[in-house]
Amino acid sequence: MSGIESFHLEPSTARAFSLLSGGELTVIDPLGKQVADLVAFCGDDTNEWLSSGRTLDYAGTLRLTEGHILYSNRSNPMLEILSDSVGRHDFMFAPCSREMFHRQYGEANHPNCLDELAFALREYGISSDRIPTPFNIFMNVHIEPGTGDLEIREPLSGPGSRIVFRAQMDLVLAVSACSAEKTNAGALGPIDLTLTRNMECIRCKVEDNT
Ligand SMILES: [Zn+2]
């Protein structure tokens, strides 16, 4: 038994939701060349959160794709990448923020992922200061061999590109449609989400049996 829900994120917006272990999240770029920032917290204790450092350590690569696991700061599996039609994402950059746009572009009050993610996560009691490095879906960061210089290039995602995750624990998740023009090939687009909830999760079975 499963339940399917779909959400449409308008450009420069975010949404937070819970997903029990075994449930699946599909993130779709409907028009192409649009980045989505994903953050995750343990549903039972939001002091456990998605960790770039742990994940890159265990994966041994920056090129996370199908088959890789995203880990928490406590080294527990949070999300498995079940399928990935693009194969190019980033797990190094912080979410774009008001301060970033001011510091790098001299722009005040630019829409940004950090504010949108924090606004979406307020119902779970998670504030801006607790938002970790997101898994930046479809973000294309080129690393120059030799110098290590980082260059943000346009996403490789086309219309309908998607990535599918399976929850490895009960989670609180938030996803934004990124607000940074440079990261998104100069234009800001929407993001679509599909949640496939696993109604036969382990916890449900345990509760049914008690
Ligand atoms: Zn952003």
C-alpha cells in the first residue's frame, strides 16, 4: 500500500514535509536547468541532520549519484539515491542567502534558499542557523584541475530530469527551487516534487502489532 502526493514549487519558494522510512521522494526539474536544494533532519530528533562531510567521506567522491547513500552527522543513512537521470549535483555549497547576494553581488534582500528553507521548516521548530549544507540537486560545479578553483556552470538537467531518493529513516525534509540566477543558467524556474509514502513502514507494522 502506498500514498502518492505531488507538490509544485514556484520559483524561489520552498516546502517542508515529513517522510517515513521506506518512502520515496522524486525531485523533478520540469523546464530544465533549475537547481533544488535539499536538506534533511531525523524525524525523531532534529539534532541529527544531513551531513555533507560524513557523506563525502563515506562515498569517497564528489559525484554522488544512483546507489550512493546520504548520511547524517551521526553517520546514519538518511537517504539512498535510487535513480538519477542527470548525475551532476553539488554537496559543497551552502544554500544561497541574503548575505551571499549582498557580499558577492551587492544586492540587498534578494530572494534566497536559506530564508525560504527556514520559513518552510519553522513548523518543525528548525531555524535558519540549523540548516546544514544542502544536497544541491542538479547544481553543476566545475573544479579546475591543478588550481582547485570552483566555477558554477549551468545545470545539465533538461525538461523532466529527475532524481529519486528513498528515506532510510523517518525524516523531516525541505526542498527549495533555488533563487540564484547564476546557478540556474540565468533564469529561475519551478521544481516539482512527488512523495510516495510507504504505508507498510516498519514502524506502522510494529504499532499495528502492539
Ligand atoms: Zn539557492
